Amino acid sequence: MTIASEILSSLAEGRLVEVRLGLHWTAVVAEVASEIRCGLASTQSEARPHGSEPEIPAPGELERMSARDMAAWVQSEFPLRRSLGTAAVNALLPRPPLPWHSLNGEEVIARLGEGKSVAVVGHFPFVDRLRESVGRLWVLERRPGPGDEPEEAAAQLLPQADVVALTGATFVNGTLEALLGLCRPGGRVILLGPSTPLSPVLYEHGVDVLSGAIVEAPEPVVRAVSQGAGFHQIHALGVRLVTLMRKGVRIPGEGAW
């Protein structure tokens, strides 16, 4: 079974309440066991020729779908459906039990990577600050900028890293499992960003730390997503950053679970 299929098999059914496919972020609101939950995912898209099969079937009527059926789109070949599928997965996943660590992804990487070699897949806004906190830093990016490494360098660099931080977008775009297979045994692996499924299934596949997001105020967040908001904007409207750790993992200054 793939990671995605294992997570899908763990989900309860829910009723879709609202679906928003924004410019940068995708949001799905579902009612699960009388609880309203909202999940996020990065919006993935690709240029497609005119006349090709529509990426989104029956737009305007998506709320008629089963929430689990939408979640299954995380395995689709269409990027936009994968975004909707991941957001639906994140809506259907139950909130993890307390305690939640309040550390954000940058702090986790900095603490685990102090004096060590670190590879970050995805050019996060904090990578320049991170260079001052870790021993050595490689940043891999699909569209590399100054100082970045191309994504093709992953096979060479990830096995050398003591700490690997993967963007949750790798779950959305289907590259997560291949990247996890490149991480060296004994290293630490962090999956971070609002797309990250807060599912213990990921611990069974080599992920040590999940640094994701919980939407605490769905209404303003969904409205902003539908109007092209970036993450710093929706964060301020009601998104809480949380960090969870596999049992036995220790982050300096935070102790272990």
C-alpha cells in the first residue's frame, strides 16, 4: 500500500460543506461526527491544452460528493484534484491528541540541525535565516533560485543529510515516497507546511516530526483562500501551527514524547 492509500483507509466518512480552490491554497470544509473541520493544501496546477479533459468535473457541485471520494483524489493524475484530495484528507483527519508542540517548522529544523548537515526540499521563506543556525544547508527547489540546488540533486544530497525537511506539498504532488526512500537511516525527517497530513501513518514510513496546521476559524480562512490569500494572510485569520513528534523523538529544549 502507498502512504496515501494507508491514510485514506484510516479516514471516517464526512459530509462536504464547502470547497474552495484558491490561487495559492485549497480549502475543504467537512462535517465529521457533528464537528466542522477544515483542511488545507497547496494549490497545484499545470498548463493544459485547450480541449483536454477538464481537471475538475462538475464544478459548482463538488459539495455533492462524498468527502472520502474527494479525499481519494489525492491519488489522481490531475494536480488540481490532488490539491482537493489533500485538503479533504486534512479535513477528515481527527485533531491529534494533546500535547501539541507550539514550535513552527523553522524552529524544529534549527534545533535538530544545529551543527549538522540539513537538506530542505522547498524554498521556504526562512531558509536564509536557517543558514545561520545549522552546520550545512542544502535547499532543493523545483525552480531553483540563487543558492538553491535543482530537484534532480536530491538523489545525491538527501542521503548525506543528518536532517531532511520536506514540504508537505510533496504529499500533494506525489513525490513524498520517493524522497523518503532517499533519506539515510538514522537521520531525522520533518514533514512541514499546511499541506502536511497530521496522521501517525507517516511515522511508519520514516517521518519523525509533523509540523502542520490546524484551521481554528474556517469561515474567514476559507473566504480569504477563495480570494487568493497567501499563507501569512490566512494564518492571521485563524490557522494554528502545531508540531507533533513520533514517540521517542527528542527536539532540544522540548523533551521527547
